[in-house]
Amino acid sequence: MGVVRPPLAFAMRRPLIILLLVGIVAAVGWWLLHFQNVAVEQADPWNALPVEAVAVLQVAEPFTAWDRFTGTSQFWGEMDSTRQGKAWAALFARLGENLAAAPAWARRIGKYPVLLAFSEGDDGLPRLVAMNMPHTPEAASLLRAGFQVEVPNGFWTGTNLDVRPDSAFPPMVLGWVKGVLLISVDADGISKARQRLAGGAPPEALFTKAKATFSAGSDAHLLIRSGAASATFGGTDGIFPNGARPGGWMAFDVRLRPGALLLNGLLFPEDDAALAGLRQQNAGPATLLQVLPAGVEQLRTFTITDAAQAVKDITGGLAEGPAFEACGAWVKGSIGVASLTNSDSTVSRWAVLSTEGPEEAEKGLTSLCPDNGCPATEYRSVQIRQLPADELLAKCFGADFSGFGNSLWCALGDQVVFASTPGAMRSAIDAWTDRNAMALDPRSGDFFNRYATDANYSWWMDAAHNKITGQGMIAAMRRATGVCLLQLSARADDAFTATVCIQHAPETTGPAAPGQAGALWTTALGAPLEGPPILVRDYLSKTVQVLAQDKDHRISLVSCTGKVLWQRQLDGPLLGGVQQVDRFRNGKLQMVFGTAGKIYMVDRLGRDVEGFPVDLGGSASAPIAVLDYDNNKDYRILAPMQDGRLLNFGPDGKAVQGFKGPGQGASALAGVEHARIQGKDYIIVPLRDGSVVVLDRRGEDRFNSPLVMHGVAAIRGSRKAMDIGNWRLLWEDSTGAVISGAFNGTTDTLDRPKSGTATLLDLNGDGRLSVLRTTGSTLAAANGDKAFFNVSFPDAASAKAFPVPLPDGKEAVGLVLPEQGQVRLYTAEGELWPGFPMAGSTEFSVADINLDGILELVTANAEGVLTVYPLSASP
């Protein structure tokens, strides 16, 4: 290579994340399909695309993709604070309000894909957008709402419309022909699209072949010329091996993930010889990461399983002679070149060749030395030698390996490392010896473990080292981008499997709270929390969101990426948790929760649902319960009151007529529980005087239980049974004993009076409960007289243990130490989970909140800073 240029991928003219975002936003008419009884002729939008297009993005369901992008992608968290981001959000809000005004119409229509075509010099904006849109009043209404312009009748007969819905957007031109809406940057683009729809040249054969490989279920599809992809990601250096220009098209299924944009698909090369060096080699892992320093900015790797064939395919020469015997005959495994720009602007470069015979490699390389030997030195007990001044590596493995004539080399395990300077060689030896190489780096190593697979060829770049200037969404995206990866693997046919990953992982992610190193994200809510964060499911993105209430009684809903979606004031602290219901039976979930004085039902945007909030007219004594007796979404919301009454409301917020309930008297000690036994419903209400009321659906007595919970201090759970008489409540009494009592009046002592607060867990997953005792410095678990574990921790008078359900159905043990500002997670055997303790002051939950396949822990500190940590694998 000679001179190595700094990373250029994020001087990109067409960053794919922005292409996807623009694609989602530009698709304002996707919901406007013909639903009338009269058939309307609609042309194929693909026929409108310019033949000179270098990329085409297809978004099948833009509103769904938009919700997923804004609700789950960490990239959007960087962009939505910009002027352009606010403009896009406002545009979609207008479209959403327009569609919400005609729900019956919206439900009847289907979904057509939206196409965006990009040409050379488009500077990140599409040259043309095409989508099916019939001529209907609803279509005109939506265009008016989105683009804030009146749509004249002449628009539907061929008149162009100049629009600019916000000064943050560039001027645009709208056109319509044969049921296809056209959006372009100028009138010429609209005119040419009309001509192509009237009858143009057929698309390229490889274009058609690539387009046919799209898969269902992705967020979008991308067709891009290989040359455009190379320039987009790799700048002037490109992304293909040895400067190859294979031509042809790449077809990708695009999938949005919270921390990355993933592209999976195929490369259909025009010139197969350009990638011939990959054809006859087996795919493999990039093992050379263990000898490269953490912080490497660019890396290209190849997998070599037949060195002689590889040299022949790459160079066109025969695998023979001194150069091959010295530098190629012994090579097997991953080989690659890497570079890093130093603080003084100099560049360090490495070439690494794997081998199964280090002695053979050393013999081959030293055979090039003169009779008096090659210059040699030693660093940290590693022998370092110098190659003769000849481009031996490039002669074997191509232009990517040029610039290593007269370089230093050494053997580190089964890797032979070549370095451009003594400093570069020392850093490689340090990385190997001190185990701080790329493979173990929390940033690059974690990325490779998560996204990289065995491949014939990999191109990798860490874009976060670039110093990005400028304002706007593109600059914000570039500053938030960490690592980019391309991998190619040969297939039996003419194509190559191709994968691309663009990761949200900026080198500096902003200030985290003290002691919160390793956090995935932190979000300050402005005041300490009233209780632990609560996890709720977003029905659109399928991710998990965090609902938290602070000491000012304000609740906040936070996305899985740490963005505060909305906040609102309540009349008091939440009493219990949050339950989600489908009130309108349309798949859209609402959140139901209560305070001492009100019951709330809100939608995903934090707005009150019709009929709510409900004023209880008094004070509740326990959390509300939401029951669905017949699993038909005919919900009942039961609120136990301080005066002993039990109020019952329907999903419309109105009191259920005919429900009797208990009269005034002892108040409920815990929330109502529902049991369904042999086709009968039982509503169970434990009371503060130790008695238990068991009612039917109408609120009338169904079972007269003789059970008395003497000295009850707190309900700790219940145990189901085949008949109501054997149904059990579990409680802790005033002496600290843990008691189990059946509704037929029989009682058993699960644990004798002891110091410490009791918690019940099914540690073994066998249905047998264990009692967990927490004191100010110890945590002990036992089942009767059988002890499971006993662990100690720093003194914390407010220490609290709690069960932590895991996705596999098992339970772990959570522990919060507020005085220490510390949370801990233990296995069922009492072993501290890897990575703990962590910073936090509230009870926590564990879930895969962002659908990245990795569990996260959600907690908050004493100042009200929500914190999400990635959780290590179980020990």
C-alpha cells in the first residue's frame, strides 16, 4: 500500500443509516393503497427508477420501520436532537394524526413498498422516490398533512407540485402518474421517471438476479452497486481485497437493531476473477486478533487453507521460488493487515500470517538472510528480526501486503507478526504478552464476538477515531458510529455471501455517573426514584421500555436506548406495579396502574385513555389487580380500599354494575388474587386482621375460610392447589417466622423466628420454596433446617434481597445495598454473578430489553440516574 490513508468511511457521501432513515421518512404514501371497488391501474414503481442509479432502498412498511428505528435504535437518540431530526419527527407526527382521524379507512388498506433510488453525487439524499398511491381523497389529505401544501386536482393529471414542508428539508418536487407517486429533487427527475414508466429499457440482468434474493421479515432491502458500496464504506481505499473492483450488485436484507444496523445478503460480481483468491479457500475465524493492539483502526483479513492455491489466484503467478518458500509455504489460517494512526499523526502498520508450524515459518523467513544473518534484537524475551528490503509479502498475497519490505518480524505463538516500525512491533508484543489485544478489548473484542462469523474475507474499521465536525443528522450519526464490518464468503454458485454491520459505539459516549463504568447507557431523570424501575413491553417495537417514578410523583417512560419518551405528573406514589391490557382488542397495549387515590390507563404515548383516570373517592389500601376471567380481554380492575370496600371497574373506567364486594371493615393487606379452579372463579382478599375473604365474580362470598393469619406482618406469596380449601397463603409474622396457611385452616411453619427480613424463592426450580434471610451484612438461604448458602456483604442497614426471574424460568437472587450504592446478583447456589457488584441503589430487573440477544440489568442510583448494564453469561 505504501502510504496508508486515515479511515475514510465516514466521509461517506451516502451513509446507509441515513439512507434508511430518509427512506422511512420519505415514504409518506405507503398507507394509501386502493381500497375502492373500482380497480385502478397502477404501474410498477421499479420501472420508474433511473438506470444510472447506484443504490435502491426498498422499505416495505415505513411507519413500522420508523417506529422501530425511533423507538429502539441508539442512532436515533443521537439524531433527534438535531434540527433535521425534529423536522422528521414533526412530519411523522402529522401523518400519524391524519391517519388516526380515519381508523376504519386505515384498517382496510394494505401496504406497498416504497423505493428510493440514489445516483452518483446525491450527497445522501435520494434522486427519486417512487411508491404506489391511488387517486383518492384520503391520499390528498395525507399529502396535505405531510407536506403542508394543498394538492390541486391538476396534480393527478400530470402537474408537478413544488413542496418544502420545513426549512430543514431541501426543496422537493412531487409528481403522479399511473397510480405511482414520484418525489424528486428537481422537475427533471420527475420527467424522466414519467418517461420510464411509459416504457423504458429493461434492468440489468445482475440487478434483476440480485433483487430476486430479498427475504421477508426485514426492515428494508438494499440494492447497491459493489463500487458504490466500496466507496461508501471504505472511501478511496475501498472494502474489497487488494483493491479489487468486482462490479455487479450487492443485495441486502436490512435489519435495525438497538446498537447496530445489520445488512445480510449476497454479492453478484460482474468480474469473478477480481475475487478469485477467495473461491478455493475455506471460511474461518480471524485468529490474528490476539496479537494486534487494542485500538487498531483498520483491518483486512483473509482465510488461507491452501497457500499455494491462494498465491496462484491472488497474484496470477506460480507458488514457487524463494519468496513463496520463505513467506507463503508455511501459511495456514487467517492472514491480515492492520493500521493505526498514532497521536503524532504517524501510522503504525502490521501484517500477520497464521501458521500451524512456527518452526517452519522461522526457518523459511531466516533463509532469506545473508550469511552473516539478518539484524536482530530482543524485546520482552521475544526475538525480533528484520526482513530483506523486498516486497516479499506482496509478491505472495497481493497489494494489501505491500509496504513491508525491510520490516521487522517475530513469532508470537502460531502467529508471525510483521511491523512497519519498532514501536509498532513493541505494541504487538505488549498486546500479546499483557493480554490487552483486540481479541480481549471490551470494545473491539466484544464486537467481533457478537457480529463476526467465519468468513473468507473480512474488512473492519473503527470509525469512532475520526474527528467529525459539522452539524445535522449525518454528522450526529457519524459521531455516534463505532465499528463497521464487511464479511464475504464464497458460495458454490457465482455469488458471495455478504454481511455488513454498522455499530453504534462511539469512542466516548458522554459522562456516566461515578461508578457506572461498563453501563450500556445512563439517563438522568432529575430526582431520586420513588421505587424500582418497572419494565413494560412496547407492542410496536417488541422491545422492553422502562417506566420510573421519581420522588416528585412524576413518571417517565424511557426507551430501550435510554431516550425519555414522555413524562407526566401523578397525584401520588404508584401503589404496586404496572399491568398492560389490550382494551380495544386490536393488539395495541395500554398501561394500567394506580395510586392511593386514582386508577390510570394510558397509551404508549402517555395519553389518558377515554374514561380514565378514575377517582376512587377515597384511599386504596393495596395495589389494584387487573383480572381477565375468561381470557377474552373483558378486564376487571379491582381496587381494595382503606375502609374495607372492594371497588370493581370495567376497562371503560366505569363501575361494574351488580358487584357487591365486602362492606366496610378490615382493609386488604395485599392486592387481590384470582384463582380459577374447576371452572369456578375465586377472588382472594387477605385482610389486615388476619382473615381471608374469598368471593365470586359478583363479589359475593364463595368460600368461608376459617384461616386466621395470627400476627401477620406481610404477605410473602401464595401456593396454588387443585381445590380452594388447600390453596395457601404465605406470610411473615411479627416474630419473624414464615408461615404457610391453607384456606381450610391448617398451618405449617416454613421457618422459625429469626433475625433478618424474609424472602421466598424457588431456588432449585423444583417447586419447593426456600427462605432467604437478609440482615445488615449477611444473606442466607435455607429450606427448613437445610442450608443452601450463607454469604456476607458490606454493612448496609437497608439491604434488601429479592427474587430475580430469568428468561429460562429459573430464579436468581438480587441484592441492593442502598448505603453502599451497590447492587449484586447471586446464582441459586449463592455464587456472585460475574461483573458484580455494580453501581445502583434500587431493586433491579433482568431482561433482554433491546432484543440484541444479551440480557441487561436495569437499576437506578440514589440521584435518579437510570442505568442499564449488559449482563455477563451465567457462571
